[in-house]
Amino acid sequence: NSNYKHDGILGEAALGYFKPYKNNLVFEAFAGAGGGRISKQQMFTDNNNNSYLAYFNAEATKVFIQQDIGYKTKFFDAVFSSRFSGVKYTSFDQQNYPEVELHNDYLDNNNLLGPLFIFAEPAITLRGGYKFVKLQFQYGLTINMTPNDIKHADNFSSLGVVINIAKWYNNNKDDNGKIEEMKRID
């Protein structure tokens, strides 16, 4: 609504390793890092019934390790992920934010910039489709492993499309390594 606005952005990159096993099982491990920002803007009313705008902005960096074990076939994948993330807030500024709201959001007394927050993020990922394109659904939990309080979502979910470009590329090469023309699939 017009009294409240909350947004943020996070980007991550990782390097990984995977090893297929028999019976369609696959092990994967990743290490990565990222960064992002969050902001909140809200209208408040003081004791004289005057409205005013308050906001805060924060930036953070993140590092993580992740292990996956999955069952993968041509048509269906099921993956269990275990991720541990360390999040360090690097900047925080606010204007006109009421002290009681700063306290309720765990943003007072350097609670945000001081500690390193560590989260466990177990997740289940399901994919279904054919050949190089699969629909993906993921659901996971976010568990704060540190004694420091921070407002965060307790769970997350996503829905998307996965396109395996490497598999498409390799399957469309002829015997000389050149890419064949796309063939229509009916």
C-alpha cells in the first residue's frame, strides 16, 4: 500500500563440483559469495497526528557452502540441498525511524552491523520436463544459527524453468563437432 514499501536485491555466484553415481544419484558441492541490499520505507504518525516518512537501507555480503544429493532422470529430478550461509551487513542508515520500530526490527544498538549471521538453509527441489527444459519448484527453510536476532523469512519457495544449455549444445553436434541445425520436435 502507499504507507509501506519494502524491497531488496541479492546476487550470488558459485563454483561447484558434481559426481554422478549409479542408480541416477548425483552428489554436488558448491562454494559461493554474493551481495545485496534491502530497504524499507514507511509512513508513521506522531503524537500530534502529523504523518512523516521514515526509511532504512542496509547492504550485506554473503558467503555460502552447499551440498546436494539428488535423484536425476531424463524426465524428473528430486534434490535435497543443505546450505550454510554467513551474512555480514556492511552498511546501515536510517532517517526518522522511530526508536520502538528500530528495536522491534532488531536494528538498534548496532544489532545489525555487529555480528556475522549464520543460517542453515535446507531445501527440496523438484524438476519435471523433457530433454533440456524442466519446470522447477523449490521449497526451503531459513534457520538463524546465531544467538543474534534478525528479522528474516522462516521459509522460501520458488518456481521457474531450467534450461540445460550444455546438454542441448552437446546433443546437437555432429560427428565432426559442428552444431547441427535445430530439428523440429513434434
